[in-house]
Amino acid sequence: MNRRTLALSAVAGLLAPVVTACGGQDGGSAGATIVVGTTDRFTATKEAPAPLDPAYTYDTNSWNLLRQTVQTLMIEPRGEGSPVPEAAERCGFTDHGDERYACTLRKDLQFSDGEKITSRVVKSSIERSLHIDADTGVAALLNTIETIETPSDREIVFHLKTADATFPFKLTTPVAGIVSSKHYDPDKLRDGFAVDGSGPYTFKAAVKGDTVTEVTYTKNPSYKGSLTVNNDRVMVRVYDDTNAMGAAIDKGDIDVMIRTMSPAQIDKLDAGTDAKVDLVEMPGLEIRYLGFDTDAPVIRTKAVRQAMAQLVDREALVSKVYGTQAEPLYSLVPATLAGHSNSFFNKYGDPDVARARDLLTRAGVATPVKLTLHYTTDHYGSATKEEFEILREQLHASGLFDVTIQGTPWSAFSPAERKGAYGVYGMGWFPDFPDADNFVAPFLDKDNFLNSPYSNKDIQRTLIPETRRQPDRIQAAGTLARIQDTVAEDVPVLPLWQGKQYVAARDDVTGVAYAINSSSVLQLWELGRGLSG
């Protein structure tokens, strides 16, 4: 029997008007601790000593640790659709120009230690992120905020610099999380692995050296919000590799297996050879791409980047490494989002060595062009190395490039990328929220998270603000297409593929179909215990 289940969230977009933000509809019970396995790494280093501070961290792995404990005003709903109130009782734009956004907090909101939460606490939390302005670029998510006022203990009003229809989504992200000044200094980051908040769980990390080995989430009795918590305790264990994690679920040492399973593991589980473990396929918005330091000597010439875009065979890359678990991507915006345009395919078509050679010749670039492709060895899964070996082969085969590849652990890779140490590097993007704006602004706006030197004033000053003035996101499609066409012309990034996402779970675990949403947000509160099938 094929054990794969297609998550209900795959069709939740059709049901969004009747889906609530509450859990608890799967019949699960609190029961014993639910143990979740992951290969995600959480490391504190000299360059990044505060990996779990909401004002600093900007990667899906760390955000998913925070989301269970640090509460936000808004939250993405259980299925798909617009954000719904979480710490807030209600929120909404109060003007016709989408420049004034007001929220009212829930009554008697408090942190897990009993400290009262008022609108002034929320204000100081968000202003802290903006004030610290970490080099990860995460504060840019809040850069449309002009001022924040607190008319009463429960009312908070955001005055925006410009219309921003995506602002409710931004209030769902951890950088807008509510934190206490007792634990989070307003002027500096909180080092280490402690996390305190008002969310559905309290947080405790086990650490070996500078790396988290295990996290225990315990149901927060002080929690007041929109979520139904279906368990009393969840433990997240960190494994060195996918094989160790797979062995753990086979033995029953863990109940659930999340990021990152290897393609081979997914194929094995999909074949239904393990009667006790189910594979759930979920819609995903993860993308992978090559980033470029457009000031680097070899990459500075646009024709070099265009030639690479002309040569990369996405179909072959995806087929050889990921099979049916990914799809070729020809734009920064995934194909499943409103506003997507196949700009790279429209400009470059199928791989063509002759056209790539002509681009380089007309620009006066001597061949073969020598360059190094950098990738991280432990952040996006074990298949990353194979992916970059194939990219090297494709560029080599043209005779136009002489390529080496270099793998580096994420703890060193990430700060090196932000400092401009790499001319060409591989990255992934898991959206902060499911809107095309979040596949455009983080890469192209001022203070972008890549710290890229590429700057297009028309995109930054005109096109991005124009898309945000459209509450109906479909109406922004024309402007988004212009942005994507510009990216295909200038190639500051080179999109490669869009992935699906999977969760494996032993068959007595309920709520698995909602454990991760399309934005790759981990929702541990959905998991419960049921009867073994």
C-alpha cells in the first residue's frame, strides 16, 4: 500500500472562508511526550552569538523554534488565507489607504512567568527589532512602520510610511514577536539559546558545546491566544544526518520526522514499505537559487551571470537529484503564487551553449571563466552536494566555464555570505509569508537579507511600493511581472527549483497534515496522540 497522504492544506485555499485558526479537530489527546526529529542545526558562534533572538535570526529553522514560544499579534491560519488575530483580539486597517493599522490585545495577556503584557510591551518589542537592526536584514520586514502609538493598555496603532497590504502578514513573523524587557535588552541582542515568551509553549534547550541537541516544549498554562494545543509536551531532537534520523523513527525513538529528509528516504517511505510510518506530502513554497555578489570581479560583468542563466538545465538538475519532489523554477516567485511569471524561461528558453558563448563574446569576456560555487553542507539537506556537482558538470560541459565547488557548514557559511566572501553561492528561501512580495522585497529592496550590492532604483522606489498598494494581490500581477523581467535581465539571483515538503510520522500521531503549513511554519500544537492504524 502506498502510505503517502496528501495534506488537507493542499486544498485549504478552496476552503479558506470556513477554516478557523483553531486546532483540536483531529481527535488527538495530550498523552505522552511527542518526539520530533530534525537535521536542522542551531549553533551559536562568535559571528552569530544570538541565534534565537527574534531581533536577529532570519532563517526558517530558528524561526520555527521561536514560533512555538514567542507570540505575535497575528498568525497564519490553520489552512491557507489571510492572517488571523493571535495575541490580538482583533486587527485591521482603519483607513482607505492601508497606512493605518490598529490592533486590540486580548484581555489578561501575560508572559509565561506571569508578567502582564500591555500595548506598550508590544510597541517596545517591535521598536527593539527596528532599533537593533541586525545585519541579518530581518528588521527590513518592518521597514514600512513610521510610528507606533498606544492609546490604551490594549490598543496599539501602526502608522505606515506607505501603503502596505502585506503588513498583516509581517505581524505574523518572529521579528514582530512580543518579548519582555526583563529578558531582552532594548539595545543589544540576547546571546545563547534561552527563549521566553507568551506563546503556547515554554522553551528549554539542551546544549552541547555551542550547539543545541534537543529542545523541550511544555504547554504554557498562561497562554491566551487563538490556538488549541493538542499535547502537553513536545521534544525536538537534532540528528547529525538523515540516516540517523531515519533509523530513529524506524526504531520508535521519535514519532515525527521533519526537515530535512533525503530524496531517497522520501521515495522509500512513499513506497509504503514501513507499515507503521506514514508519509504526508504538503504544498510548499520553498525555492532554491544561486546568489551573486554583483561587485565580485568575475561576476561583476552581467554577461557572465546571463551566460550561466542560459546554460543551467533545471529540468535535468531536478530530475537527477529530486525527481518528483521538486519542479524547475524560472522566477523568484513560485509558480503556485499569484503574480508568478516565467521570466527566465521567456528570456533564455532552453539551455543553449551557442547563445551563452555569444553573450560572453559580445561582452569581451575571455573563456573559460573561472569561478567557485559555494554551498552549505548541513542546512538544506544531504542532496545539496549532489545538486552542486551537477551544476558544475553543466557549466563545465559548455566549455565556457571552469568551475570548482566548495561546501561549508552553515554556521560559517551564513556570516561569510553576508560579508560578501562569496562571488556565487547557493541558498534556499522559505517564505516569511505566502505572498509574492516576500519573494521580491527580501532580495531586491534596500537592506535586503542577502546584503547584496545589487540595487535597482525603479524596483525599490516605484515597483515594490506599487505592488503593496494593491489589497487584491491579483491586481499587483502586472507590476510583479515587470520586477521579475528585470531580475531575468540583470540576474542578481538565478532561480533553480521549487520544492514540495514532507512530514513522516508514526501512525498513532494525529494532526500531521497541519504540522507544517505552505510557508514551512512548524505548528507543533497541532500534533496529538490517537489510535494506531
